Amino acid sequence: MTFINAHLSTEQKQSWEDNGYVLLKNFYSNKDIEQINQLVDQLWVEREGLGPEYVVDIFVGSDNEQRLRLAEAPADAREHPYKLNDLFLSQQKIRELVVGERLAPILGQLLNGFPMVCNSLNFEYGSQQAYHFDTFYMPSPTPNKMVASWIALEDTTEDNGPLTYFPGSHKIRPYLFSKGTTHIVYKELPAFEEYINKEIEQRGLKAETFLAEKGDVFIWHSQLFHGGSPIKDKSKTRKSLVTHYFTNEDFPKLNPTKVCEDGGYMNRKPQRVPGDEFPPITWLKRILKGN
Ligand SMILES: O=C(O)CCC(=O)C(=O)O
């Protein structure tokens, strides 16, 4: 399949090549975004009646971090950093935003393939996640056949934990851990850090932060080194929606559910929570093995 180059401007294509990201300013309207914010509000209110497909990580970044079903989350969990996982599995409004007819052709162009959502994360606060490559967790079978979109569900400021990244870091040769892949081996992080710090210094790369406006969409390359800045004012929310995509071509046995002509999503099981019975193999490993 060949994808036409009709959706991105010359500057945006240049930014993808040079910096490893594309910014789509004011891409979604206030109305589009408010639908998502209202949906999240409604899910929290009605959570006790929700099914097992609603999985949340609560108290993220603290000693009390845990993964559980949203139905079992205590009300105060919403006042601290959390990740509401994979709403695309059940919510059409999320699918339409993350891989609907407006965004899917752009993702397809960047991936040169049929974009397929593999996971989504709704944040209400900054993630404060350490700098990382997404290929630590979701390496695509074919290198560079994965991208992520970040949709601003409200404005970002210096205080509420903006997204941060090193433009140009996607050109750094991917670090291979001892298993010969980019998949993270935690005890080898010190060696990785030595490698990446040296690369960043030699290339003169400088971290930038993205002060987003509600409705902006930022798309990054799977090898862009990025993370979440510390939240300076803990009372401030920073609502955002992050989605990671593979291509259908990389998973020929999968039959993604189409959201529009140009994109779809993996119709897969929700994430396991502690206590679940099914075998101790993650959905991603199952998919990578082709079953
Ligand atoms: O939104 C953020 O702060 C970072 C999210 C992120 O790094 C990710 O989901 O890969």
C-alpha cells in the first residue's frame, strides 16, 4: 500500500525528519475535547458499575502505585496522578479522536502503513515519567513502525508537568539491551544512561518542553527520547490522551477493527490486573508471537 503525502505541510514533514515529531496546532475543537473530558468525568462517577475492560493505574509514581479495575478504585485516587488505560477498547469517542478520519491519514503517512492503535492512556495529571524511548516497552517488529500521539485535553503550563523531549534524539542509534533488543532490562539502565548521555552531549541536543494548548496534537517518533516534567504545582491538572500505534502490515495475522478507511485498533483483551487468572504473558507478547 502506498500512502499519499497530502496531509502534512512541508515544514511538518521537515520537523518529522529533523526533530522526530510533528505538531498539529489547534487540531481538535473545544467541543471535540470537551466530549472526552466529560466522558472521563462520567466514568469516574459511574465507575462502580463498569466492566473489567476499564483498567486504571492509580497513585502513579508513589509507593502506593497499583493497577486495578476502575470499578474498584477509591474516589480519592482521582486526586493523584493516574493512568486510565485503553479507553479505545470500549469508547467510540476515543477511537474517533485517536484514529478517526482526521488523524488516521496523518498517522498513516508517518508510518507508511495502516495505523492500528495498540494502547491508549488518559492522564489527568502530568505523568512525571522519566525520559525513555517507547521502544523500551513497545518495540515494533519492523524498526520505526510505531508512533505515538499526544492530545492536549487542556492547556499545559510550566507548573503542571509538561511533556519534555530531545528534538533530534530519534537519530541516535537505538540502544540494545543484553537480549539484543530495545526492550528494557532494568538492571542495565545505568549502562543505557551512560550511552544516551554521551550521545546527547556529542550531538548537542537540548531538551524542550511542550506548552500545549487544548486541542493541539503532538505526534512523536518511536525513537524520540521523551518524558513528563515534574509537576511543580501538585494542585494543577494536565489532562492529556496518549496513544501508541503499530501498523497492520507488521501484524498480518491481526484483523484490526476499522474506525475509518485509514485506521483502526487492535481488538484485544484489556490489561491484566493482579489476581487475574489468565497466563502470565502480556497481551503485547501474545500479539508479537502472532496468537
Ligand atoms: O504525557 C507525558 O507526560 C509522557 C507520556 C509518555 O511518555 C508516554 O506515554 O510514552
